[in-house]
Amino acid sequence: MELSPLTALSPIDGRYRVQLQQLDDYFSEYALMKYRVWVEIEYLLFLADKRFFKLPIAARRALQELKEAFGPEEAAAIKAIEATTNHDVKAVEYFLKEALEKAGGNDAREWVHFGLTSQDVNNTAVPLSWKQAIEFEYLPALLNLNTEIRILATEWKGVPMLARTHGQPASPTRLGKELMVFVERIQNAVELLLYIPFTAKFGGATGNFNAHVIAYPDKDWVKLANEFVEERLGLQRQQFTTQIEHYDGLAAQFDALKRINTILIDLCRDIWSYISVDYFKQKTKKGEVGSSAMPHKVNPIDFENAEGNLGIANALLEHLSAKLPISRLQRDLTDSTVLRNIGVPMAHTMLAFRSIEKGLAKLVLNAEKIGEDLENNWAVVAEAIQTVLRREQYPNPYEALKELTRGKGKINKEAIHSFIDSLDVKATLKKELKRITPANYTGVHPEF
């Protein structure tokens, strides 16, 4: 069968293709070729600027245009060359040499890929594509999602809500504050991610500039490589490497993404739980079906889909971060095999972001149910009462309230007020204690 969204093996390229196709520009085979061409052209222009050779103006202009206009047609041409070379990076080199010839730069042919090994190109092209995907796709999507959560937190900042620790009724909280917990966690995790540099390897066959030095022993190749990688590509060059980069920075970024995904899984499960106890209703859409058998159901599928996709992403990120920093001696090929898959966890993650946003947009606050739960759990003010009694040096207040509330079934307002009336304290203190309710016993938090 012909490849189509219906015949694709992966739902990323099938069912969810329309939501994720923008990632083609960073993680497809075409994208890898595009970034390799970018690196090779920038390196050739760098050498020309450093006066290793003369590059005709027409050839320079043609290379710059090729870099900017590189598309599927050029990628197909490289793929055709690879059918003969059976080597993907060498095919890029031959493609650029042909382009130089056509542009009148035949004398510059042998400066293409000068002194390089394939990993000098791969270990700059892949970090470059990863960096741009993070900056142009991932971070904007994540920060937009976090803004959506913050907007809901602000909208619901004044809504008192029963808290649950260990699944049991606990000191009340506010719904907005509970959402701000996730806003802050995501903010902190993003800041940690931004500390990690985008690193690259560029140093010849085994990281020592062997070929470069033998050809031009008087050149400071370490300085030149640092300048090229950092100023031309915007990456940080690793100073001591084997044939490949050590991937420690990339692994740290994968771990940072995994941590953010874990926070979002926690969010999905909390929202799912609030829906399950009817704290939220969900907006319905005409024509949609919640269950094939039960007409009444409106399932929290967006949060479930997000949790599933985040889990898949984390499993892959875990393997990538654990595997990539390990390579036998100066290099084995296992990094190349797995590195081609870094777009897969990114795609599942981005899909989850969209699902969460969609789910959040459907939420309808059920204030009546939230208030009902508070009113049915007057036992939670026992903490408040015993703390005030401690302040007044009343003897054994914790034990007295424990006897009243622990394991005694439903404790209502009347039971609490009856207990207060039985206390041997001043009338003013009794009034103070009776002003405490589950709805107003919500503490304080920073403004947001």
C-alpha cells in the first residue's frame, strides 16, 4: 500500500499527522539533510573568510541561496547520490561539490568537508536542529500551555475547595492556588532546562584535528573550531571529545523534558480526579459521543490522551538519556541509530500539550459540588480549633478533638459547635472558634 495517514505505522505520521507536521522541519530525513547542508556551507564559507582559499562571489552567493532555499527537491537529489555512496554524509559532500561546479566554484571543490569526519557534521547538524525545535516549537508551546493554566488559576483563585491528602479530607485550599502549584513547577523546570547549553562536537576523526594539523600545522585549529561552532552556528563546542560528542548536555536536556512531562502527568491525573468527583463538568460538542454504550458519558479523554503520550515520550527520553552518553572507546555506531529518533518523544510531547490545552478549555467549574463537599466535611476545621486552643494554653486540645472526630463518621457543623460550647473558655473565644468554617479556613498564599 502507498504511505498515507491511514497506512502509516506510527500514529505520529498517521492519525496525528495534521497536528505535528511542522516538526518535519526539524526531525525528518529531509530536515537532517537540510541541517547537514547548512553546516557544510557555513564551514566552507568560514574557511574562505579565513583566507584558506578564494571563493568566487557568484559561488558564495549560490551557496547562501542554496542554504536558504534548500527543499525536498534538493533532499531528493542527495538521496539519489546516497544510493551510490551508501553513505549519507558523503552524499551531502558530493551534492555540494556539484553545486559549486555549477556556480563556477570548481577550484573550491576539495574544501568541502575539509578535514572533517561525518560526526563533525552530524554532531553539529543534530544539535542545531534540536536547538531550533526547542526554541521555535517546544518552548513557545509549553509556555503557552502554562499561561493557560495560570489564566484558570487566576479565574478560580477565590474558590475554596476541600483538599485531600492520602485521599482523605484535609485542610481546605483554594482551587486557583492548586493550579498555581503546577504553574510554578513548570516555570522552575523550564529555568533548569535553559541552564543546559546546546553543545556540539567539531574536531576531526577522533577529536584531535589530526588531518587539520598535518595540512596546516601553524593554524590554531582549536581557536578556529571554537569560533566556527560558537559564532557561526550558535552552539557550544565541546573541547575534549572522541569521534563523537559525549551527549551529556543532550542527555541532560532529555532528562529536563522528562521532568516537565512528569509534572504534566501529575496535572492530568489531578484534573482527571477532580472531574471524577464532579468538581468540573465538561463542555460538550454537538455530534460527539462519549461512550459507544452509555449515552450519558462525557469522558476526560483529553487528559487521558495526554497522559498516554507523555508516558511514551518519557520512555523514549529515558532510553535516549541513558544510552547516548555511552560509546565504546572512541566511537561505536549505536548513537547514530537512536539519534535519528529524537523527534519521536518531541512529537508525543507536543501532542500531549495540545490535548491538555483542549481539555482545559472544556472545563466548567461545578461550584455547587465543591461547596457541598466542604459543607459535608466539617471535621477539617478540627485542626484550626485545636491550634487556637493551643494558643490559649487550653489543656490537651489535640487529644480532645481527636476523640471527637477521628473515625467517627460524618462530623457536621452542629457537632463542631456543640463541642465548642462544651469548652471551659471565654464566650469571646467561643465566638472566634465558631467563625471558622470549611469554606473560610483556607490559609494564605502569595498573590498571583
